[in-house]
Amino acid sequence: MLEIVLFLKQLSIVNKFILLKKLKLTSCLILILAPILLLAQNATINGVILDQYNQPIEAVNIKGENFGTQTNSNGFFSLKIPANTDVTIIFSHVSHKNIEATFNLKKGEILEFNPVMKVDAVQISTVVINSKKRKDVEGIVTIEPKVLLKIPGAQAGVENLLKTLPGVSSNNELSTQYSVRGGNYDENLVYVNGIEVYRPFLIRSGQQEGLSFVNSDLVSNIEFSAGGFQAKYGDKLSSVLDITYKKPTDFGVSANLSLLGGSLAVETASTDNKFSGIIGLRYRDNSLLVDAKETETNFNPTFADLQSYFSYRVSDKLELSFLGNASLNKYDYIPLTRQTNFGTLDNPLALIVQYQGQEKDNYKTLFGALSAAYKVNQDLDLALVTSTYHTTEEEYFDILAQYALGEVNGNIGDENFGEVEFAEGIGSQLNHGRNDLDALISTIEAKGLYTKNEHEVRFSVKYTNEDIRDRLVEWEVIDSAGFSINPPSSDAFNEQPYQPYEGPLEAFQNVRARNNTTINRLQAYVQWSKRSTLGEHDVWYNAGIRSHSWTVNDQATSTSVSQSVFSPRAQFAIKPNWDKDMLFRISSGLYYQPPFYRELRDRNGNVQANVKAQKSFHLVIGNDYSFSLWDRPFKLTSEAYYKKLTDVNPYTLENVRIRYRANNNAEAFAYGLDLRLNGEFVPGTESWFSFGYLKTEENINNRGYIARPTDQRLKFAALFQDYVPNIPSMKMYLNLVYNTGLPGGSPSYADPYVYQNRLPDYKRADVGLQFVLVDKNKQFNSGWKKHFKDLSLGFEIFNVFNVQNSITNTWVRDVYSKRQYAIPNYLTPRVFNIRTTMRF
């Protein structure tokens, strides 16, 4: 035991990494329990076996190679099988024909399989049931969760992985937000175990975000659709991320530690498999990344959360589950100095900034969801889901920035090369903010699934109440060489020092609002699916319709506005009976996005209750081509898409903060092509290469089409896994992303029809190297390693090529020359990180 504790101490960066000290007691308990942990990696099959008259069959023998069980008096059975391998199971009964089926399930996956046994008919032939293949016809990308814990990234997690997919774009590694096929961050649905989750409202920059809601340690399944999704998903315009948390079958513990934070997850299950639970604790510290930026700061962040998912099978028909989350994000930021070099080789310049003041942000979130699933009979499943999301957010800042423009020594070989030799005073900028928000969102949903023969019908009714209280106080004062600069909207332009200014002084920006808004929503959907054949070809149909009615009550203006929309959607897929493994699919529909609170608030902070739902027509045509190369499986996925948007609510994008006009005065379009090639480029590991082309433009007030803020034309990404040939335990992981520049280089107050500047292209490569000490192929029966199922040590290099990517421009004005300078705000440079992963 002493050797183990010493080993763990060596893994920690003791003085730097405070989290490990907090977890030391927990780690000791884990080590005491480790010898009794099971090594099995299982999946579970549950179901009810009925006869042809829908009566349960008792004492059906269910047998695999060296395991088996029987159905009870209600025909129910539960069987654990080895995961990630083909397992053939025979269902037999003395008075019925045998059924034989082959399963290949992921670790921890729970599959419901309900065969019907007949006495006088030929039964099901051998069928391979693979969870990943079932989603191909729906145009859904399925990703192995184990990849989440391996791929390097400044924001490691599900979102980091999504950014390597075609059609998904981001130019900010500090943020978990992403845009899909021309949409913005607010247009993406995120579900965890079928429950919609939300992100904080007031986040302005990526370094404030902290933790994503999705805990990678708890994930068992990841599904993602970039458009043309089914009616069962909600009302957003762009994408769906559908996450499923684990239902453990055994006791286990996992931990991940790095200089950016750590996580601990504990999972367990009862011996009768009726109860299962998993708890995850995470802590993150962005200091490593923020300290590497060009702004010298005192930075004291605290990002932590606790999540849990419990399920209990009360009977063969009833199962209860609970999903909970409590998070605390504290962001204390005191900027000190900054120097940004820019310009050309002939005229190198630098911006020098001295700061005073600080920013204090506090985001507290509580989330809980309780669901009950009831199996009425072989054909009908019902569920009732209730959830509550509560967030309290505070954003307080007073920061004075005094800046000067300097001339940089550009003489190569000079001992003062790169230093500022002369600085000219430009001005100062004072930013003040006192923003408070309290949001309570409660939902209740009843839904069901009816299956009969090859038909499947899903339906749901959902009620949501959103109660939001918001105080917004922000102002900014700018002066140049001691003279106050009026806002761009002011008619009285300040011509000082050449002409005296006698008008009243105005803040450059001044936003003050107090809102108390409630929104009541009633949503419903019904959709039908069927698998069939068309000649010798396999086909799949899906059609559905959603309805969404909502009422906005704004107490500030004593207004109440009610609206309703209907969203029909359809999908069709065909798998031809060809020698080549091809799958074709097409999906289309009308997609609405009824406004959330953020979309109702205009640039002055006031709520516009009459904002309509944005409307988008989707058409997606796709193809999957599966083939073998070097005797290994590969798949090429191609999708062409077109979106026509009306009643568009224009917005500006500053870092990750979206400011809407709260006016449906625009129309837009988006079209493009996405390609993804994935497969075993290296035996036993999945890698992929992605390419995307996008064009999206909008027409505001019939002034003509211009690029939207998310018009990222070209995208290339690669996620590659490899190992050192002579040292197979040394694994290499590469995360590569290239995006062309966004139209975000103009001042936020500028008329987009006058200024269409673009930021530079975004180029980034993250590399991780891990030495695997223990895994499923490398187990130990003695020594300190015997207590581990997995153990690896490694390091990561973020931004390997040290590319200076910029997220926005800071605009400073020289009152003497009347010129404005665009100063790039750079993201993180090259950063090194140490990381260890273990599982007991």
C-alpha cells in the first residue's frame, strides 16, 4: 500500500496541483477496495418474451457460450453478455421454435430485445444487432465515448470532438461553443438521457466558461446530427447532440488528472441489476491557458461540478431514474499589462496597455430531472419526465485600460530588437458592468413509443415554464488623448482638439435594463418510422410533425404575446442490394426556433415580446460508402445540404457573446458539402479526416446579401490515433483543425454593410502522447499494477506550431491622425500539459 501511495504522489505535480491533495483520502479508499473490483466488461440485454397471442412465456432458456438465464412468470429476462464482441444467444422453449440472434454491444450498453416465439412458423434467422449501424439510416454520427478521454484539446470533452466533424466550426479553443452549418451557438440542441440541457446566459468569453455540462467520464453513447433531424428532437435550427449516460453493471472507479484540473467518477450496481448509479466530480483551472496569453493577469478561477445519474427497476415494467447536476463557476480576473505586436515588417507597431480594476463573475447552476418509464405491454412503452434548471449569474466588472501605440525596434541583430522604443499616448477606456440574472426553467413531459411489426410510432406532450429576472447595467467610456469620444450613433461628432465640443458628454456605449419575463411553452410531436423492402433493396421511412405554442409575458411593458408554429419533417433511406456497401438518404422539413430569452432582448437590453420564431427549410442528401482497405474497415460519408431561412433575427458576435436585434427583419440561406472519411488507418484504432464547404449570407431590411457572422467557408479537420511501432504501449493522438476566417474583424457597432472585414484563418494542432502501463490487453496479477484496469501517463502540446490565432479585434483611435487601428486579440500560444488517466 505504501508503494501505491508513493506512486500516486509521483504522478501529481504536488505543489502545482492542489486537487490531488483534496482527493487523497478518496484515493486511499479506492486502493483499499481495488483488489475486490471485477474486471469484466459487460453489456446487458433486457426484454420480455411473448407468444404469438401476446402472452408471456415462462421458463424460456436463454443461453450463450458459457452463460445463461430464464424468463420469469412475466416473461421478463435480464442477461449480461461480453461487450465489444459478437455473442450468439439461443432462446429455446419446449413448446416453441428456437430463436437465434447475435449481438455486438458496447460496454455498459443496455439493449431492449423483445422476441416473439411461435409454435408453427419459421423463427428469426441469425441476426447481428449492432448499436452503431442502427443510426446510419437516420443520418446520425455515432462516436465511441472512449475517444473523449484520449484526444488532446484545451477544452477536452464532447465539444472538442465535435469540432473535428464536418459542418461543425469554431475558432476559439477556450470555448465549448460551436456553430453548425451556418448557425450560431444558440441553435444547437443538447440532450442528456433525453432531457434538454442549457448553458449559462451571461458568458462573454471562452475563458469564463469553465466546464461543459456533459461529463465525459459518465458518457456511454454519443450521437450527433448536423441537420435534417427527426421530429422527436426539439425546435432549433441547426443540430442535435444526444448524450446517454451510463447504466453501470459493476463497481468501478476512474480518475483523470492534469495541470488543467481533474475528475473522479464512481459507478456501482446491485447484484440483481435493479439499481445502478454513477457519480462524477470535476474541477477545472484555466490558469495554465490564461497565463500563457499576452495579457499579464492575476487570475483565480474555480470551475467545479458534481453530477449523478441513478436508475432503479421497481418491477419488470417500471423503472425510475434521476439525473442531477450542481455546478459552480467563479471567475476572478485582474488584468495588469498587455503588449500586442502587429503591423508589417516595414512598420512594426505595438499596443501597450496598463490596466486597473478587476472582474468578478459567479455562475451557480442546479439541475435535476426525475423520470419514470413504464412498459405497458410488448408493444407500448410510456414515460413521464420532469426537470428543473435554476441558474443565478453575476457579472461585475470595472476595468480601466490606458493604452498607447508604440514603435517597435525592427532592426534584426540589434540588442533591443522587438522592444518598444517610442510610445505615443492614445487614450483610455473604462468598462463598467453590474449584470444579474436569475432563471428558473421547469418542464414536464409525457411521451411514448408504440411498435407493431415493422412500424414504430413515437409521441410526446411537453410543458415548459421559463421565469427569468434580469438586470443589465453596462457602460463604456472612451477618450482619445484626453478628449471623450461620442458613440457612433450620436449626431454630434466630436472634432476635438481641432474644434471645441460644447455638447453633453455621452458614454460610448450605455445599456441599462431591468426585465421580469415569463414564457410558457406547450410542445407536442408525433412521428412514424418503418423498415421495409423495395424490391431487393432495404428501405427506411420516417415522417413526423411538431407543434410549438408559446406565450411571452413581459412585466416591464405589461405585454403578453402568444404564437404557434408547426414543423413537418421527413426522412427516407435506401440500402441497395449492390456488391458495394452503399446507403443513400434524404431528409427535409420546416424547422422553427421559437425565441428564447436571449433572442428577445435587443441591443439596449429591452425585451421585445413580439419576436417571431425563425424559420428554416432543410434539405439534406447523404451517402455512406463502406469499404475495406488494407483488410480494414473504412467509411466515406458525404452530405450536401441547403437551408432557406426567413424571419431571421440578425445578431452580432463578440467572442462567444451573441447580441440580437430582436427584430425579424432579415432572410438568409446556407448551403454546403460535408465529407468525412473514417476507419482504421492504424489497426485497432479509429481515425477520421473531415472537409467542409459552407456559404451562408443574409439580407437585412432588403439591403442585399452579405456574409453572416458564421460564414466560415472552408474547414478541414483530422483526428488521428497511432502508436510507436517498436513501442506499442506509446500512443499518439493528433487533433488538427483549420478554418477560414470569420467575418468578425469589424467593430461591433459598425454597419456590417460598410465593414466586411474577416479575421485571419484559424489554424491549430494539438498533440498528445500517452504511455499505457495497464489496459485490457496488459493486465497484472501481482505488484502495484494489479489494482488497475487502465493506467496511462502522458503529456500534451496544445497549439504545436504556436500559431497566433485571433478571436476579435480591439479598435483604438488616434485622435491626431483620425485613424483607427485594429489590434488582434490573440488566443492561446503553445502550451504544455501533463496528464494521467486511471481506472480501477
